Amino acid sequence: MAVVSINEGIVASWGSAGAGYPLGTPQVQSATVTQAAEDLNYAETTAGRRTSLLSMQSWTGTISGLLPTPEDGYVGSITYSNGYVANLQSFGVTFTRPAFDTTVLGSGSRFRTFTHGNYEASGTYTCWVDDGSSNPLVLAGASAPGGSDDDATISLSSGDTIELDVYTNNLAYRGEINGLPVATYSFFMSGTPTIAGSNNIIDTAGLSVGAETINIVTSSNSTDDSNVTGSAFWTSVSTTVTPGTATPVEIAFQGTGALTVDPAGT
């Protein structure tokens, strides 16, 4: 037996939407799968002895990569309909949805099952403070925390956008002598996003996709490979965009039911 390296696609497939992903097709760089067994034991009458039972199992994972077509973050931007976002340093947006335990008695399996709830989105962005007298902290009025909703357009690259109805819910300001004042805002989404272009971290259809079969290659070289396969759904998708950095994509998923390990890679 020899130690092997991975030199081909780590996530071999995931469901049927798009090009094998329920969330667009990122350039995958790494993947993790974590399998956990619960601690189930009881006290014995014999002093110093621990007795355990077979316990339930569950599994989760992550996928890390880049936009479908990797691009430098300097092309990204955010604009607000009720104001503007000037001097943008960086921004991040995250789509999440909860996982609910649906395990039932008498299933005959020690793997827990899960289903998902509704998705939501939130994000942050950081700006150098604008010197415009009408908007000293970049946004004001309806766009400030506690104001009305805004139509926000998040651009990841030219022609690739995510439009959201958002509420600004937090503003943090930092200033210091002989330094540049900075304003950091956070926001949350209301309603349904409008997604355009082919280079987004999500796709419209993928947002509502449930559990589908994911196949992850755990090791590979020219002669053998091994796979882990199971049914999973996404729980988080996020990106952080900064100048001079290839735009990353982070996906988290929840497995439901059995995880199959295939050492032979058949």
C-alpha cells in the first residue's frame, strides 16, 4: 500500500442541477467530509469500568474553490438604490439555510437523517469614509441602519450580478489620528434574489435544490482511487471579495442518511 495524492476532480459529481452542482459550478480546490458518532454510554456497577452502546452517526462537509471563471476581486462592487457605496474596500455575502433532524424510530439505520428549511442571505461591506458633506458615512437616510429597504446590486464581475432587497442593520465606524476613517456596514436580505450571469456563487434554481447524491474522490493517482458517496444538501454558500485576491467560494453541506465509503473506487 502506498500513499497517494489527489490529482483529479475532488468532487466528482453532486446531483443533477447545472453542471453537476445544485449551486453553480465553482473551481473546486479542496473538500472535507466529517463523520461523527455520538457518545452513548452508561454507568456499570463495577468500579472504574465504562460501558458503551452503538450510537447514531451523522456527517457533514465543505467545499472550497473559486468562481466558475476565477477573477481578481477588484472587479467586484455594491450599489444601493437609495444611496451609493463609494470607496469600497471589500464585501462578503452568505446564503444559509438550517438543517432539521428528521431521524425516526425503527428506520434500521444508525445514520441520522435531515431536511432543510428556508434560505436567507446576509452580508457586510467595508468602505473608506466619503468626504461628501451630504453623506459623511457613505450612506444616510433610508440606507442607514433602521431605514427602509434598498435594492442592492452585488457585482462579482462584469455582467454577473446578484440583486437583493436588503435592510442595513449595523454600522461600525473607526477613526484615528493620522489614519483613514473606515465604515463597515452589515445587511440582510428580504424576499427572493435576482441572479444574472454565469459567474455567480449561486444559481437561481440551485437555491431551492434539496438533498442530492454527492460523490467525493478521497485519494487518487494514476492507478487507483477511493470515493465517499451519500445524499447531501447545501447549508451555506459564501464569498468574500477583495482587490488583488481571486474570488473564493465556500460551500457547506449536511449529509442525510448513510455515507458509503468505497475503498476500491468502483
